[in-house]
Amino acid sequence: MLKLPSPGSTRRFIGIALTGACTLAGSYAAWAVQTELSATSAPSKVIAIHMKWWVNGKGVLQVSGPIATQDIRVASGNEFVEKVSFGPGQSFETRCFASLSNQDRESAVWDTAKAAGQSIKGLILFECKLSTNDKPFSTPAILVGDGRVGTIETFNPEGNVHYKLEFRASTQAARKPAAR
């Protein structure tokens, strides 16, 4: 081999390009298999939540549509926060913990439901704190069936503002990348 001429620049370029292409293809294949295995072998603890909000009958999250909506992804037992302004000097905030079981987030709501004879399998718990202008006024909790709609309705302390939150929560939809 010492007697043969050195490879030219074209041959070196092709060798480097092929090595790079094989490395990228192998890396992508390893990543694709790993992602698919983790999605099918581990049970999903991510919850996709589709929210709709109304204040005095008017949707407050989107100006463009007739109903305000927000799509959220949250790991079971974690909190999500959404805050909107609706009028001069008025804001509304909801802080909710979403959980699939008492192991993800301990709550008396799970125990109360079991004590009442309610089957808690397939339910998602929302424990919320609602605030207006940074002042908490309500702490509702609701159990929602997976893929079903749950509604919280309440008034501010003065009784002149009606708040309505609608949750559609699903662990199946959480496997899709639609919600954030």
C-alpha cells in the first residue's frame, strides 16, 4: 500500500460524507427506537388538558373565537397556572394541580371519594385556587373522568362576576404533541 498514490481530495470528501451519513442514520434509528419503546412500555403520567374559560358569559382566553380555549400538558401531581386580563385593571388567575392518583399528589379528595363508595379508577383530580387581581377567592376541587368534561362555576366574593371553567382532561391525548 505504500507504493500506491495517496487518495485524492474527491475520494476523501466522499469518504467523509458517507461516514457522516451513516452516523446520522444510525443516530436517528437509535433515537426512534428509544422514543417508541418509552412511549409504549411506560404508563403515561402526562395529562392533556383542554380548558375553556368564561367570565360573565364571555370567553377570556382567545379574542378570535367564540369560546376561549387553552391546551396544556402537565405531569400528574404538578401545577399549571393560567392568567388572563379581561378589562381595564382586571385579571383572573387559575392555579390547579392535576393528578391521576393519591400517589402523585396526596389529597383528601381521593379519600373522600373512596369513602363515599365512588370508583376513582380513570379519574383525574383538579385542585384549583382561583384569584382575581391577585386575591384568592375560591379553592374548588373536581374529579373528572379521563376524556370527559368537568365544570367549575363560581362567583367572585362580591357576587357580581361569574366565572366558569371547563376542563376536558385525557391521558390518551397527552401522548399526542398537540397540547403544550
